[in-house]
Amino acid sequence: MSAKLRRSLLVLLSLITLPIGWPHHLVLGLTDQPGDAAHLRARTGIDARYQYLTGGVNTARGWATWNPAGTFASLYAGESIAQHLIPVFTYYQLLQSSPSVGAHELERDVSNLENRDTMRAYWADYSLLLRRVAPAAAHHTVVIQVEPDLWGFLEQDRATALARSFARQLLALRNRLAPRVLLAWHLSVWGTSEDPTYSKPSLAHMDELASTSAAFYSSLGVHFDLVFNDVTNRDAGFYRTVLHNPSTAWGPEDFHRHDAYIAGFTRRTHEPVVLWQLPLGNTALHETPGHYTDNRLQWWLEDPTHQHLRATRDAGVIGLLFGGGAPGTTSAQADGGRFYRLARRYSAAPLALH
């Protein structure tokens, strides 16, 4: 990276305001099941853990039924905070709700967004979540990430009015019921109708894609506390071996493209970004179920100089949350101990956010 580019990225980072209560270093986190907070904290020293809330709002299988009266969320938050971990909830309820009519995910999402009865149940379910975590959020950082992928589909469909109405109601209820909860919007580069993992565009074109993404976010007319972004939802080895797709692995230029995209987005919106659901595979694994190769973990955490991590931080990223996005992908429990080892080393000297 040139000295001029590095100076410009540092100026960019200075324009981003950290959410209230966010640590003054780049946060490291992991997907983690209930009951594991103490073990996770002792083994890694990391900052955050995340949990999906799924099942649908009107199916009798949603997260609110996992413990009586929606206490699953408050228990997970309390357990996390007791171990000095930030609880992060990925609220992914729309697609799995009924009736979810359509051949494709976009059609199914829109069918629910336009169904009055479904949305009445949705807002009741979301409100329950806010009420359950509000007490914890009064004195501790609690994050709710809302509907990953949905926003990318709505952007592709140019459904700006529908997205704006949905976003405004999300924020209005949060402001009324749990004003200290941090609410995260989800950024999908493929919402631009181009996926740079496959198209391999120039850095200048990555900035154009960032401009498109930022314009869609700005069109919502609201301000979220954080923006989450996922680079892929499965290990590259899983894609290659199980899905017969050999094209999702990243080399150095792909990481540089992604940094350029995030930098372009944050320069225009001034919103801090958390990279989420990062794959846990590593290059020492052997492409068997639960043990698939990838290099993202090593790129960001294996270099003790933090050169790669600094470049990503300087683009506007304030956290990395690792975890496989599908059954059978690599987990921290099955990666040969690499995540735990690298997490301990990082946590001993985390990267400051200037």
C-alpha cells in the first residue's frame, strides 16, 4: 500500500464515529451456542459472540419459543455480559415466516413484507426481542443485526420504498423500546447485481460499486448504528468440494478489492462496518465434512504485524465476527485449534481503532 493511500485511509477512519460502548480496538468475535460463554472467554479472550434468531414469527418454531416467553434472548445476553462478551443477535426471521410465497428468496421476502397479518406478527416478535434485551443494553453493549441478505435483494429489485418503510419501523421500535441497543444494517455487495468474487473488477470499479451501495443505504433515510458485511457464507473448500464451485477462493487482490469497496462505502456514509460470518477454514485442512480449507482467517489474523488487518481497519472496519454460514462448514471446534490459537494471540494485543 502506498503512503498516500494509507494516509487517505487513516483520514477516512477518523470520520467514523464508534457506537456508544464499542471497545476502542478492532473487535474479534465468534458464533457461539448458549451455555458456552465462560468456556469461550477463557479459551480465547475475544470480545463478542453471536447467535442467530430464526424459525419464523408465525410458525410456532421461532426463537421466542426456544425458552418461555422469549427469554432465550435475555438469557444469552446475560450469559455473554457476565463473561465480558458483547452479545450479537442475527435476527433472521422474515424468510422463514408464513406464507413466504414465491420461487425465489426475493419473492418470498416481498410476499411477507406485503402481507399485513405476517407483518403484524413480525413487529410483535421483533418488539419482544427488544423488550427482552433492553435491560441488558441499559448498561452494556448489545447488538441486533437485522435480516442479512434481505437488503441486497431489495436493492436488486429497486424496492426502495419498501426497504425505506421497513427500515424506519425497525428504528422507530428500537428507539421506543430499547434505545440503547445497537441496530445493524446488512450490506451485500451483490445487491449491486455484481459479485466481485467472480467479476474481478478494478479498484476504480470497486469504488463505483461502493457508490451504488452507499446510495441505496442513504435512500433509506435513516441511520443505523452499525453496518454488517459478509464476504462469503461458506469456506472456499466447501464451495469447491460440496457445491462444485471452484471460484470463491480469494487471493491478495480480492482482499484489496474488498478493502476498496468498504472504504468507498464508509467514505460516503461515515458508517462503521463489522465483517460477519467469516469462514473458519484454513489451509491445513483436508476437505472433509467440517474441515474445509479457506484463507480468510489466516489473512487477517496469522500475520503478527497486523499488516492485512490494519488495511481492513483503515477502510472503516471495526470488528471481525467468524462463523460458518451453513451446516458442514468448518467450525472453531474442528479447525485443528487454529482459531483459538490466533484469537488468543490477537486478544493479548488487539489492534487499536484510531
